[in-house]
Amino acid sequence: MPIAFHRVYLESAGYFMPGEPVSNDAMDSYIAPLNRMSSRIKSRILAENGIKQRHYAIDAEGATVFTNAQLAANAIRDCLRRQDSDLSAVSLLASGSSGGDALMPGFSNMIQGELAAPPMETLSVHGICAAGVSAIQAAAQGVELGAHASALAVASELPSRLFKRSRFAARGYDADFDAHFLRWMLSDGAGAVLLGNSGRPLPGASQGVRLRLKWVHQRSFSGDYPVCMQLGLTADRGKGHLDYPSWNEAEADGALSLRQDIRLLPHLFDIGIHEYAKLVRDGWVDPDKVDHFLCHYSSEKFIPVVEDLMEKAGLVIPRERWFSNLAWRGNTGAASILIMLAEFLETREVKPGEQIFCYIPESGRFMAAYMLLEAEAVHAEPVAVGAVAGAQAVAAREDASSADADAIAPPHDPDMAPQGLGQLLTELAAIWHDYRSRVWRTPVVKRLRNRQFQTPDYLNWMENWIPQVREGSKWMREGAASLTAQYAPLAALIDMHAGEEQNDFQILFQDYRTAGGAVADIDALRRNPGGEALNAYLHGLAATRDPIGLLGAIYIIEGTGQRIVPALLPLLKASLQLPPDAFRFLEYHGHNDEHHLARWLSAVELALDCDEDGRAEQRIVDTARRTAALYLMQFHHVMEADAA
């Protein structure tokens, strides 16, 4: 299942290509033919892969001009320069590569040393093409969890050192086709991305756009297939280079030749497209909504293969939406997708709402990686001349408030889910984060954040809210009464919860009167249009047979009380000159809904235990999504008079 992200933005992307571009004709100066077969193999491979030029970090004499750590460091510098960011603000560096300059220590540590970077967390991912995605995923998880406000992911490759003619001297300048193959396929380069939670506008061709990372998905099939691309094993994969008495003997036996078994490659794209089809089926990606498809393929020969498999699956992404720089940047392994993404953002305009879908197959022992990013508009309020200081103060408050919003965790942490509930809580958390973000941007909350909230606003809010809270226990009891015998234990639990909440509206009404509310008859209060819609939906659902989906509604409603309300309460108290007992309902729910959510978890477990048709989870998710939309409408209508 993909890892979903809700507050991770790609803030910048950069790359570094060493030296001048090397054309196909000039390759022999760097990657000299080994024997009479070499030229024929070279011509055949270059005719198929579509690469016209590439870059090497070695010179024509075979001397290393840039180390791999230097390639990575230069890509990072380019990435930071584009966003005018400082390395001192980065607290996590994750790298991906098929190999650094040394067997030890880790590649990220060598890059950090090359940059003379301050102390930070590091992670080195050793792999092949998907290693760059693994580095991005690790950096994104650090940002999503709040451990890091800013993180770097970098991928760098320097395979040319393995292709020098001198590397084959121990074998009499002889090599089989599998060892020849990659000499004409791979080249050097590095790419880097800066991830953060600030959502700053992207540098490059797009204006006023930020790029959110929606999810990353990786799956390895190494248990199903033999090794395809490898370095360090004999041709028959039977012996490793460390098993020889010396590296000289390992080199003479071909165990230090980088090779690929091209006969296995068709399987790679087959499993990749099947995994893609699953992502579509499960709703993670919609081909019709993909505006830009960045596909990492090692050879243009594989384009029709990918297209054909997509067509057979009925999930084609039109070719005009594809982007690749293979022809002029070459195949740089783990760095390819980062270089591709950086150059794409540098040269192509991305508009709000557009999606970028990335597909990265890895042929090492077969792995498939995918990423989805979505562009969002960055809305900035106009600043009047002479009001710069005030605007800066407002911006600072907005940034702080946004950070507070990002810190509002979902009601239940999917990572702490009881056995069997992980997927359900993950899906609900995705709904929650979107809902929380949207609530934080409603007029009522915006006025609170900007310290413009006044007592009449609070009274208006409660006038809308009191009749909604009053109905809460009613639809819960109706729902419990609609449960059939198989759900009897669940019905009893919901009845208990409804009983505890049936008089809560009286506390809220007393707060309203304490704050100066003029309406003395509680029956005279009316829900706003959003509240009416939510109330009608919940009562209508409660009247259906076995309305298990109501647990999704409770997740959103109780979560609002336990997560969002405590974040708003300090803002209310700071804005309003009211006695403490004017906020009793909000304080009560901020404390008590924690117990309610624990009970909710028990109710969900009961519901799933009693579920005979296997549809309970989906009904809970669907109802949570609809409830979130309606509850959001209720928030919007609190300030409807001002909006008009």
C-alpha cells in the first residue's frame, strides 16, 4: 500500500552533470572498445536506446574528475541555490546510489563531509534505480512526522569508473554480452530535491505554484526472480567477489564486471504495469488525471513495451503527456528520476491541479517504484504600499498558524493501530488531514488566527452549533436501533455513548448565555445550511439497515472535538474578553473526547468482528469522507453573513 503524505512539499529540485556532453561518436575516448565485438555491440545498443549524449565524471585518460560524493554535493548546491535556501536549515540528508566512492562509511556521511554540512541525521540507501525514490520517501517521512522541517534527498551515480578499458585487462580485454551491455547504457550524474512543510512556491518555469507529494509506493519482487543486474557476482551468480582470495582473482574471473541479464528484462515491465493497475484499481492514481508522466526507462526500445502493457490494462497515459530526458542526459540509474524531475520543473510550466506521476522500474532483482505529486496554487494576499510591516506580521502569524494546523494529528495514529485496523486507520487519516487543512482555512478559523474574532462571532457560531450538538445523541440512537441482531454488542456500546452525550448541548447553551447570547429559548436556534445538510445526512443514514458507516461520521465529529477544538480554544480565549465559564463545552470536549475516541476504536473492532459481507470498512471510510465535507460546509457558513 502506498505511503500517503499530507504536508510534504517539494520545494526545490536541482541536478549536476559533470563535464561537457559526450556524443555517441566521442564515447570511445572514454569507454574504449575491448575487442572486435565491441563496436558491433555498441552500434546495436545505441541504435535501440535512443541516447544521443551523456556525461562522464572521468576524463579521456580515465582519471576521475569528480568523485561521486562531489557529484551529489554539487546537485545539492544547485537545488538549494534555486530556492535560495541555506544548508543550515536542513536536518536530514538521505542519499540513494548503487555505490559511493568507498565501501565504508555510508554515502550520505561522505556527502555531508564533502559539503562540510552541520550536524544532521543521515541515511544511505544502497540500491539501483529505485534507490533515489527510497531516499525521497525517507526524507518525506521525516517531514510528515514532524521530525524535520526541511530534508534533502539526493541520488548520484558514477558508473563510468567501472567501464574504463583498463578494468578488463585482467580478463585479456574479453567480456560477455551482459558485461558489454551496460558500458553503452549508463553514465554519470546527480539529482537532489529539497522537501519541507512550508509549501513555498516552486522555482523554475511555474509561477505561484507549490508541489505537494501525495504518495510514494515501492514494491520489491526479489523473492520471485533471480538477479538481473549486478556487480560483485560471477556471471552464473554463484560466487561473490569477497569469496575470492584476492580482488585481483575476483576481477580476473569477471566477478567485478557490472552486467545485466537482458533476457529477464521483459518480466520487469510486466510486474511494473500490474502494480500500476493495482494503484489505479485502489484509487491511488487516475490515468485520466495524470497531466505529466515521468517514466524512467533505460532504453527507448522499452517505450512501446510500456505503452502496450498499459493499453492491454486499459490504463493508457497518452504519449503527449510523457516526459523524458534520456536522449540528452543518459541513463544515470538512481539519479535519473531526480534529474528528470528537476529538469522538468526547470523547463515546463505546471499549473494548479495538475498531477505528475513518476514510474521507476529497477532491474537489480526487480522492483517497481511510483510517486504522485500535485501542483497547488499559492495564494498571497496583496500588500498595500506602506503596510509592509503589517503584512509581514500577518504572514508570520499565518505561518505559525499553518504550522499549528499541520501539528493536529489524526484521531488515531495508523502506526499504532490494533491488529487488522492499519489500512482502515490509514485511509481515515488521509481523509482527516485533508479535512483538517480545509477547516483551518475557513473564514471563521482564519478570523481567529488573525486575532480578529469578536464576541458576536462567537455567539453566531454557537447559535449555529447548539442545535447540531442537540441532534447528536438522536441520530446515534436511531443508528443503534437500526442495527440487526448480529451487531447487538455494537448497538449497546453506541447507546452508552449517546446517553453520555444527550445533554451536552445544555452545557453549550449555558456557555452561549454566559457569553451574552440574546436568544433565551433554545428551540428558537437554527442550524446553518451546512449544519442542516449534515443533520439530514446523518439522520437519513441512521434510518437504514445496519448503518455501520456512522462510525466514520463519529470519527470526524469526535476527532474535531478532540483534535481541532483544543487548538482553537487558546485562540478564542486570547481574542475574547469573556469569563472562563463561557468556554466550558469546548474545554470539556477537548478532554473527554479522548475517552470517546478510545471507545470508538472498540466499536470499530466490534463492527468488523460482526461484519459478514466484508463491506464495513469501506462504508466507514465513505461516510467519514462525506461527513468531513458536510462538517466543513458547516464551518464555512458560520461567517456566511460576512462573506455576503
